[in-house]
Amino acid sequence: MEVHKKMPIRYYRRLRSWFNSSNIKKEDDANHNGNNNNIKPSFSLYEIEDGGEEDEIDGGYGGGDLSLGSLEFDSCILTNKLRVFVGTWNVAGRSPIGSLAVDLEDWLNLKDAADIYVLGFQEIVPLKTLNVIGAEDQAVATRWNNLIAKTLNNKTCELCSSCPNSTPLSRLSCDNYYYYCNHINVDDNNNNNNSLQNDSNRECCRINRRENNYSNEYALVASKKMVGVFVSVWMNRKVLQKWRVSNVRVCSVACGVMGYLGNKGSVAVSMSIEGTSLCFVAAHLASGEKKGDEGRRNHQVAEIFRRTCFPRNTTKDDYDINNHHHPLTILGHDRIFWFGDLNYRLYLEDKHARNLIRKQDWKGLHEFDQLQKELQEGGVFEGWKEGNIEFAPTYKYSSSISNRYCGGGLHTKSGEKQRTPAWCDRILWYGKGIEQLHYTRSEITFSDHRPVSALFTTHIEINSSATPLLQLHKFQPTLLHPTHGVNKEDEDGNPTLLSLLTKDVQAC
């Protein structure tokens, strides 16, 4: 059945005729019986009128006897909530193999499972010269993806080992299938001329969106590595079945040595879920706790904002009805999450910082936080939000004694770097319709950083132009008629409003 965006004029005429004639008949009956003071029509369209402007159909009905504007929807906007888990972890150049096997369950908190898992890593390879200027080693990213898949799906994921690591999700003109492809890969590592690569030789692993016998609860929809920065996005299969996920793209920005090497920078993922666009930015910013180092971090944030862009799909079947030819920027999205080793430190001497940590005075310590100061003063991330930090600083832990911070005098190993503890690992967000449920750190002692996570709920707009007549099946029967069903007539043998509407819709 084809449902038009606007109801034909005959709907309005028939509704007006039925409604007016029905009321006139009831009033006549009431006047005849002498009970006109207590009679009310059994149903009034005013009960569901939304107070909108008068409709212009048929030149307007005039007289104010009936308003049907509330029954016409060019596009019905519904909302739904998704649970989004965002995590960040600097793994200090260590790969989870052999004796370095690590359990991710504490970090991913599967007892309170999310619909989407967005995980950002920093330093998945040591930041040595060869790794920074040499060819990308995708094997390390594969190991992390396999470990994530095993944790989320409670077994080894065969799909991950066979798919490319840069696997943004692409859709065909037919929406029954999603493809994991490595062709929609916007890389700003070596140049600023972002463009889609030729997809004639794409290698894909096909997944049927409507297939119910998935072997895995979560599917990998986007993954990208730039030197040590790595992002991996996973979705529950029910999300892929229920909602349209499209326009998945990645973009990397290298802004390390000389402003263009990948030892520092970001990897971002852009996607649309139904009518809502989301952007996830995993970043690793300049290190250092000397005076002025925060300025370098601010500059890199500005560069990431400036240089991150996602070419839009300009095909005629593009789902984005607001499609433009210019690239989509970070701030062009509806919901944005920025996370990573942002490396902002404390404006505080080491001994005073450690004293507040011993007291677990997180509020007092937070007053000296560099990123908090930048957020308040608008130096960077103006208008962005971060949840309350009620956990200990995540950096820097000793490599020799895993449960204590580096330096500090006592038990300091010879040659160990002196570092003031700080909340280097952070998660920020921007946009309406986002609520943070928790913000915490995990106690995995794999590296000198502790992983951080946040769980959000976010509203997703569902664009539906195929919702006829206010989705009449959702009205309570007592509203449309107190005792009768859809195709029943009223006590006098007259058709009810719902029965008339249903017949006309079915006749389309």
C-alpha cells in the first residue's frame, strides 16, 4: 500500500461530512427527546487537535467548525533512545598477545550492556620513529578487534579475522544488506585532499541485516588505525535490524611532529542512525606538564576541528534529505563524542596533588584541572560537557608497582620518570538529546594508564513519512469509540470515524 505524504482532499471532505452530519443527527435526536442540555457528541476531533495552523487544503473550510490540520504530517518525527558506551584507553604500546593477554570485561561492563560500543585506543604500537613514518601495521589492530569481539560476543569472532581493519559500513541501493568495506576511508595522515577512494576492487564480507540467526551479538561497523590511535565501533545486531545505519565514514588527522605526523592526532567516525547523525572522535594530544604545554594541546584540538571532514554521499538515493556538496565537519553532526588521552594535566605541584589524592578529594583536585579551566573559559571545547569526575587520576602509574603512581619519592625505581598524577584520559560530548549515566575508570593494570568509560543514552530521530493518519492503530479504542472495534458501526448503524478512516486508507 502506498501512503502519500498528504491526505487527499476527499479524506477531509468525507471526514467533515461524516462528523457534521453525525453531530447534527445526534442533536436533532436530542432536541426531539428533550434532552439537548446533556447531550455531547461521542467524539470530537478537537480532542486530538494539536493547535497547529489552519490547513490550506481546498482553500480552507472557514467557519471554524472543524480543524483537520492535526491529521496531516509531511514527516512524522519519532524519537527513540540508544545506549552508547564510550571508552578510552592508552595501552602504552603493548599488544594483548601471549603473556600480555588482558581481560576487557571490567572495562566494557557487559552486565549493563549498551547498544553501541565505541572504543578509542592510544599507543597500540610504541611511538618509535619507524612506526610513525613507516607503513601501517594492521596486525595489531586486528588483535584488539578480535579481543573486543571475543569479549562482547563471549567467543572468537571469525568475521573480524577475515575483514579489513578499516571497515566502515557501506550500504547498497538495496537496504537488505550491510557491507564491511575498506573503500570509504578518508585519511588526512599524508595530505589534506580528502576524497573517497576508488571502490572498484573492494573486498567485502556480507551480512544479511534481516537474518535472525546471527552467531554474534555485536557486529563491527567501523574501525580505523592511524599509527597508535585506533577506534573501533560495534553495534548490537538488533540495532542493525531495527534501524537504518548509513553514511559510515572515517577520517584521520595527524598533527604530531611538524604538525603532520601521526604520533599525535585523531581518528573520527561519522555515521547516521535513521535521521540522527553521530560523530565519534578518538584523540591523542600533545604530552608534557611544563608551563605552556596546554597551549599545544589547544592548538591540536583546533586543528582536528579544522581538518576533520567527511565527504558526503551525493548519489540520488542518499538517505540524507539535507544533503549538500560540501563535506560534513565534526560540528555538523547532531551528537558528538570526543574521547582519548587528551593529556591535560594539573596546575598543581606534585606533593599537593598526591595529598589530595590520598584524601580522595576529587572535587578539590578538579579545581586545578587544565581541561576544566579550558572548558570554563572557552579556550577549547566551548559549549561541550563532561560528567563529574569522581575517580582517581588515570595517569601515570608505575611500570614496576602497578598500583601506585610514578615518582613521588618513596619506592621510586631508578630512572623512573617523575610525573604528577592527572586525569589525562577524558570523555566529552556535545549536542542535544544526550544524557550521561555513568563516568568511571577501570582497574586494569595492563599499562601506565587506567581505562575510562562513560555510558550515555541518546535520542535518535526516526523520520517516517509513511505514518498514515497519526498511526491510528495506536489510538485507544475508548478515544475513537467507547465500545466498538475498528470496523464496527455505532449504535445507530452509522460508521464510526475510525472505520471510515481505515476503509479509505486501505483503498489507497
